[in-house]
Amino acid sequence: MSASLSEHSVFASRPVGDIAATLPGATAVFRRTKLDFCCGGRASLAAAAAAKGLDLTRLEAELADLVAAARPAEPPVETDALIDRILTRFHDVHRRELPELTRLARRVEAVHRAHADVPAGLADLLEQITVDLESHMRKEEQVLFPMMRRESDRMSGQQAGQQVDRHPMIGQPIAMMVAEHDDHGAYLRRLEALTHDFIPPADACPTWRALYTGARKFADDLVEHIHTENNILFPRFAG
């Protein structure tokens, strides 16, 4: 356990995104309680809990249990390695899974159009998510990530005693990506609403169940994707 974690036994005033970024297991607590640690990660735990009507004392107790049980933190990941992981763990996976989810949604909507719980409009939503997310990822791959890699190399010169100023233009594409992450958060809320929090009806067919299982995984992956960028990668280039 790092000193920074062990010293913080009270979490109420800490930003939710900071807790998620530094305390292993906290993201699972926040996902279960529907606390937004990505787009809304700047809010304090107390404010976020109050907005959701959650018991702050219980949340703090759960987080304190995580601190007590946590293993020693892994050393910080190098920026190049972190970007590579984002590309393989999130970008590649989204591109592989979204087309199949859209196909499943089209099938479910067509076969079960008369069912009261059919997720009408889900396929169209997934197609829109695919288009917007592809545009977003290409901006990162072609503009922001190469800029970050170059900036990371430049900043490493400080270790040799060189004076290296942070590139003033890097904040603009970061701000654009954060704003688009907010849009992705809105898509997730619509996805959850259309699928009733990914819970299929009791008489759902295997395809319907597979669709919701896959949609839940995509939502979890996208939340973790946004969290990794907003709360871990981007702050390395802030200021």
C-alpha cells in the first residue's frame, strides 16, 4: 500500500476520479452504485453521493475496506506503454465488438418487435456510437497520442538537467477529447435506459441475452477506457 493511499482514511472531500485512479477496486464500487468516476470524476465523493441519494458513510466504509485489503500498488506505467495498452485493450476491442452488437440488436428488434420490452432503437444507437467513437479514436491515434509520445520524449530531457517547457498546444486536443468523453457518457446512459440496465426479460431468447451481455461488457469497457484517459493519462500533460 502506498503512503498516499494509507494516509487517506476519509474520502468525502476527495474527487471521485482521484479515488478511482489511486485505489484498486474503487471502480467496481462506483459502477455498482452508478457513481460517475469518468465524466463526473471531478466531483467530490460527498457531492456525488448526495446527488445519487447514497449513504456516504457506507461508501466510505467500503472504500476503507479496500485500502485495508489492497496489495502494494504497481509502479507507474510509462506513457508509451499506457498508450499502447489503450490502443490494444480498448480501441481494438471496441472496433471488434461493436459491429456484432449492432447485428444482434437488429435481429432482436426485428424478431421481437411485438414484445413489450424490445429495445427499439438500440441498433441505431449502437451505429451512432460506432461512428462517433471511431472518429474519436482516430483523432487520438493520428493527433493526440503521437503528440503525447513526442511530448513525453521531450520532457524526459529534464532528467538530464535540460530545461524543457511543456508544449502549450497539447491542452487543446486533450480538452476536445474530454468533451467528447462527456458525449460518450450520455450515450451510455441511453444504452442503459434502452436495455433496462442490461437486464433481459424473463422470456428473452439466447440472442437477446447475448446482446445484453455484450452490451454490458461494452459499457464497462468504455467506462474503463474513459477513466484511463481522463484520470490517468491526460493529467500527465496538464498544466
